[in-house]
Amino acid sequence: MTRKNKMIELKPETAVFLRHMDERLVSYNIEMAEITGGTFWKEYTPEQIAGTEVFPGIKSMQEITETEKLMQYYPPVNLYNKRLRALAKELSPAWIRVSGTWATKTYYDFEDTGKVPEGYENLLTREQWIGVLDFVKSVGGRLLISVSNCIGDHPNGSPLVLTQAQKIFNFSHSYGVDIDAVEFMNEPNMLSLSGAPKGYTAADYARDQDILYTWVREHYPNCLLAGPCTTGDPKISADCGGFGAGINKMIKACTTQELLSGTNTELDVFSYHCYNGVSERLSSLVPEAHWSDNQALSRDYLFIAADYAKAHIPLRDQYVPGGQMWVTEAGDAVGGGDTWASTYLDVFRTLNELGSFSELTDGIIFHNTLASSDYGFLKHGTFEPRPDYFAALLWNRLMGSAVYQKSFSGSDEIPVYCHSRRDGSDGFVYLIINHTTADTVAVQIPKAADCYMLSAEQIRSDTMKLNGRCLNLSEAGDLPELKSDRLEAGTFLLAPKTCAFLVL
């Protein structure tokens, strides 16, 4: 039996303007553990990335930090590395978030004592923080941080003492690179599991967020106040079937209402985290929250992030009316990413999250991370760009800030997104994601277009192709030229498991 092509006809003349998106939509995290050096998710083996080696399971939450199967030590990242800076600058303009659970327990040793005081577990040196500030400045970034909130910040069980927060804000300002936005702590809905003192409650969080944000508002009025930076509201997460549905089976997480209803200082930005599920590392604990590689191209999987965003918009409207919504950690799976996070297979999720989010709300998506673990844009150590990096780079270079709807007709099974042109010229850019494994899409284009088609030899390949040409750095470490192919008006066939940007 012959399969029929799915049909899509592009109709730019019917496009209806929806909104303007923030130019820094594509942003990223640099974990505090990377900056100080510390334990983070262990790199997968080549066999695990290829899908030929089964990842060993674990039996308890305690094993996450105790087993060498899951975690490894990484030395401090060199933020002065020329390749790292050059590739990060290509993603500009962007927000850069320095946070993570590690940050909640980190002492700012700007006096160079070399000692971790009682109540803290990690140490950030003056030189390391200057490295962050220099990096942000060199790539034209804007800086978002969370501050420490551990036993050391609550001597004798007191409310939050601002010594640490004042130190990092004032030092950054005096160095000439202000902190542009702050989240009080990373993933506070997990409370003590996220590094807060034992017995810490949602009411304690509300009290301490007000203490910090009142001081920031007074002394750094241009700094955006973001929150609550949860793993996703547990009521929403259970409905969406993603990461939250898994984590909420392992722990009792606080709701957004419990964290924010007692606060008095108004937020500027509503933030949360979104992962599509739990990775193989954690799948033995919550198998129902793990998606296998043969589900990663399903429509249900690809639209988890959109479902999360839709469900969080009412909370944003309640607590931060009129504010942006920031996904301050995004990636394919919690637990350092799935074994295919570094491969072409994850490009479909990444691009669909950007496209669908833009249709729902204005805001920022922080990819986790820039250059650490298997879900980083760049490979740790060598800083070689992964498929997701090139996908994000093409988005930034091609997709303008104006978002449009109703600009095509045909199959509604294939995600199609329409934006203005990033180069400022008249016209439109379409992103078409053929996530099907067997259906060719016949795309009717009304006039000549520049085509940027993404594909790979194997779905789990670490090398992506652009119009049939492999995307790799040159021997000198330079980015390849991102060349388009010229299409004439008529029918363009988009093969299964391919994505295309069409510039009209």
C-alpha cells in the first residue's frame, strides 16, 4: 500500500500577528558546580549514547549522590577558553543563569580565606566569580543568579541573613557587571532537598524571599525579581505527565501557592523548570515518568513543554500579572539528560519547545546547560558544539521576534511555526518539524525561499547535517558556514525525521 504525503500549504498572506518575543528567548545555564568545581551528572559512554548499552538502574533517592554510576567530579570550567567564549557569543544576545542546588550551599570567599565556613559545603573564590563576570561581559550577556540559602545563612535558626547576598551583589556592582535578575533559591518547592536548612518550610521561604527582595528592590532597583523557580507546580506536573509527575512520587513538593501566597514583595518575572521526563539514570525509581527513545518523536512527548507552559500561565497571571514567564531550566530529562540528549534526536524537542512557547507567551527559555553533562549545548571539556547548539544558533539567526498564526493550511499533525525575519527584511520564516518516522511532507511554497534543512545519518547521531552537509568545527575551531539551498515556488518534499527553516 502506497503512503500518501502529508500536505502543508504556506500562506503568508493570511498570517495574523500574535506577539513580539524577547530577543533573548534562547538562553542558558552555567551551573555553580561548574564554576567552583564539583560533582555533577556523569557523562554517558559512547555505547550508552548510541543506545547499545543499557544504563544501570538505582533503587533509592540516596543512591543519586552516593553512587559513581550517576555522578562524577568536574574541575572548574575555564570561562576564558577562546572556543567557549566564541561559541557562546554566537548565541548572543542571551541571559546567563548561574544557579543550581550547588549554589544554595556555596560560600562566597571573596576574601580568599580558602576555608569553607561551618554551615556551607562549597566555596566560590573571588577569582572564579570574576571569571563569571568577565564571561558575561565578553559575550554581551545578562546575568541571573540565585543566592545561598543554607544553614550558614540562618545562624541559630534565624531568618535569612543577607551577608552573602549583599556580598555578591555589591562585589559584582563594584566590578562593573551588575546582577540583572535574581531568583531567591533553586527549586524551593523541594525545600531541604534543594539545600535549605532541615525543617525549612514554605512559610520560611516566603519570609526569606521578602527579606532578600526588599533589600534588592531598595539597593538594586533595576534588578528583576524572579520566582518561584520550582520544578513545576506539583498539581500541574501530575496532569502533564512529565518530570514533576515523577518527582512528586518520590517527595512531597510545595505548590506555587504555598510558596508565594505569604509574600509581600511583588515579582517581575514568573519562573519554573521544565523537563520532559526523568532520564535513564532515574528511570528505575519512577519508570512512569521516563520516555524511551522510540517515544521521543511522538507528538505527546514533543508538546510536554507546551502543556507545562499553558498550565503555568494562570499561575503567572495570578502572581505576576503582565510579567514574562521564564523557564529557568529546560532540557529533555531531569538527571543530566537522556542518553540521546547530545544527539540529533533531541533537536526536535528543542525546536518544538521554542516554537510552541513563542505562540503561548513572551519570555525566556534557559537551556540546561551551556557546556556540562550530556544535555549541554557544548560538550564538556572540548566545547564541541552538539546538534542542539546548531539548532539554537539557526533559530537565533533566522527567526525574528514577531510571532504569527494562521499562516498555513493542511495537516495539523506537523508542527509549523511562523515568525518575522531576523535580518529585518520583509517576509517570513517558517519552521516545519517533520517528527514522523515514515511520512514525507509535501510543502507548497508560494515563492522562492531559502531552505535550511536539518537531518542526520542516524537519529542518535552526534553530528547533524544542514542541507546534507555535516555541521562540524573546522580544524582551526571555526564554525561551519550555515548555507541555505534555494528553492523555487512550488512543492518541496520534507523527508521523515527532518526539520526545515524556510525563509520567504
